Amino acid sequence: MLFNSFAFIFLFLPLALAGYQLLRRHGVMWLAICSLFFYAWWDWRFLPLLLISICLNFTAGRAMCRQGGMLRRLVFYGALAINLGLLVWFKYAAFLFGIDPGLPLPIGISFFTFTQIAFLVDCWHGKAHEPHFGPYVLFVSYFPHLVAGPVLHHAQMMPQFRNGQGLRAEDLAAGLTIFAIGLAKKVLIADNLAPLANPVFSAGAAPRLLDAWIGTMAYSMQLYFDFSGYSDMAIGLSLLFGVRLPENFNSPYQARNIADFWRRWHMTLSRFLRDYLYIPLGGNRHGPWARHRNLMLTMVLGGAWHGAGWTFLVWGGLHGLFLVVHQQFSAGAARWWDRPLTFLAVLLAWVPFRAPDMAAALEIWAGMAGFHGLGLPRGLGGPGLQWVDGGGIGLPLLFAAAVLAWFAPNTRQLMERRWSASLPHASSVAALLLACIFSMNRPTEFLYFQF
């Protein structure tokens, strides 16, 4: 079930809200049931896997909170091995061992596995208390974040899951506004940029210079508005129930350097990689060479988290290299070219992230360097790609998307500066929702569902 589908907006969500209000004394359990149903809607075969994972980690967490000594150590390492083993089997078995796991990749497995690994690590370090089963089930399976994040931390979420609070008018108004903004990012912008990007990244394509740059730029904006839109929708949906999810985007294409980009892009994953990988590896505590090594390892493994393939490893390695170069040569004063140079680095790295294989990525980079010729759109006398697919809105929409991503305030800033529960704002939200609904003739999955 997609957030941008009629079944979700007109059936699932109203029933979830009504049940939460009517059963407020059992609101946590009701939301947990709704979340499990939401997950089973995708493929019921994966629901037992999610439930087994939840029960295993809940039991391990309780045992570590109660036990000490060798038993506690065995529980921790055993649970960690099972979590990573399941993730490797479903996500990496074909890439690493050439083994077909027999089922497609369970949706959201990276998110709910990493969420629970963080919980186990905090139990190991004494930072987490013994959980209660109902809130823990909801913490892991909570439908606004389950399939594509943000990556949640138990300390942020568990205290918010309380029975009896019911729905609040202010939360409903703010949550619906944020949801509408996110839906517009997905339906009105990201989906309409796909026709510009897809031909360039198809297998066997050898795009010429203009085609390659426009296609890569289109994908960078498609991915931004698709994932940012999902994150906004998740935050808005959660706020309807009075639960606040962490922010996941802070205008990352406005970053002044690559480190700043990673403080703004997929913020919850960046914090997870920092706290549970980079710092345990040693962080910056053992000199510059160890710090550079730890950065590279963290980013390569972060690339592997996104998918099993050389393209993701190369993408992670490029970002690791960018971070190392930034740390080695960064200057203190801001310069006018910092933002454009940072965006250019990010843009070039998106090529292997999106390409079906490294051969295709190399062809696209070659096209961006002009090795396949200049290229013109069909309407200007050239046999190039049709840049104006989608009713002639392709290039103008790409330009508008870039302006929004580079210069406009993000959703949080808009809500803080301009939003109020007033009739004009309510009318604007209603109009935006109507525009999205009339554009939802063929709902498409969010790009991060594949991770």
C-alpha cells in the first residue's frame, strides 16, 4: 500500500485515525495492528519474518537488561549475528555467494533491521531500559516509517507511544499540511521528472553530452523530491497521531561542503552510521590516517546498505573519498564556489547510484565528458532524447525543481515561518491535495523502497 494511493488515503488512513480515537485506551495496540496490516498488504509472506525479527530482538533486549556476564554477551552477539545473517541472506546472498534466496527482497528489511540493531547495541551499553512488548512492536513496525525510514531511535520514540491521548485538532491540521507538501513533492514533481532520467540510465544507452547532463540532473532532482516527499509524508502522517518523527532532510542541495551535505541528507541514516559504525571503528581518535580509513569504511558500508552491487559500493567509496579530501584540504572561510562544487560532486556520484551496472555508469560519465558528442533535443534538429516527455513540462519542471532545491526553504522552515491553522492555509492545503489526487492516476513506488 502506497502513501500516494487511493486505498491508503481514502480507506486505510481514515480507519486508522477513527480506530485510534475510539480505542484511545488501547491506542498503542491499535496502531501496532494497523502497522502490521499495512506491512502485510505488500506481501503477506514477509509478515512472519517481521514478527520473528521483532520477537527475537525484544527477547534479546529484555534478557540483556536482566542478565549479566557471559550469558549477556552470548545473547548480544547471537542476536546481532541473526539480524545480520537475515539481512545478508535476503539482500546480499546473490551478490556475495551467487545464491538465490528464493524470495524477493522483503520491503523495509534494512530499516527495521538497523533500527533493532541500534536498540541491541544500546541495551549492551546500558543506554536502553527493558522494553514493554506493545510499544516495542509499534516502535519497529510503525507504518509511517516502516518501509523507507526515517531510521528511528528507541529513546526518541518509545516515550511517545502512550495510550489514552487520542487525536488533537492542532496535530491533525499540521500533520495534514506536511503530508500534502510531501505528496506534492512526489506526485507533482518527482514522478514527472522520471521520463527525463530513465532513458539516460537504461542499459546500453550511450548518451551524448546534453542528454547525459540533463538526465543525470533530472535523476538528482527526482530522487531528492521523491525521498524528501516520502519523509515529509511520514512525518505528517505520524503527527496526525501526535507522534513526532525525527527530521530526515534539511535542504541538502544547499550544503556548502560534502560533510555538510551528509549532515543534511538522510539525516537519521547519517547519525546511525556515525554513532554505530564510524565512532566504534575509532572515529578521529587515532590520527588523520585512521580517521580517513574509518571514513572510507563507513561510507563504503553505507553504500552497501543501499544495495548489493558494485554500483553502490562505488557510490559509497566516492563519498568517502570526497569526505577525506574535504577534511584534508578544507578552508575555514566560505567561498562562492563551495555550494556549486559540492552539488557537482554529489551529482557525479548519483550516476553509479542510479545506473544498472558500472558499464552503464561509465558510459554516462563518458557522455557527460562529451565523448559521445553534443546532442540536441528532437525539436531542435537533433536525434537526441525527447526532453519534453510528459506533455511538454520536462525541462521547465526540471528548472523549477532545481530552483526549489537550491534556494527555497524546506518543509520544516515553511511550517515554522509561515504556517498557521487559518482558513487561507486550510484552503491552500485542500487545493494542493486536490491537485495531487487528480494526478494520482497511476501511483508509483518511492525510489527508496528498493533499499
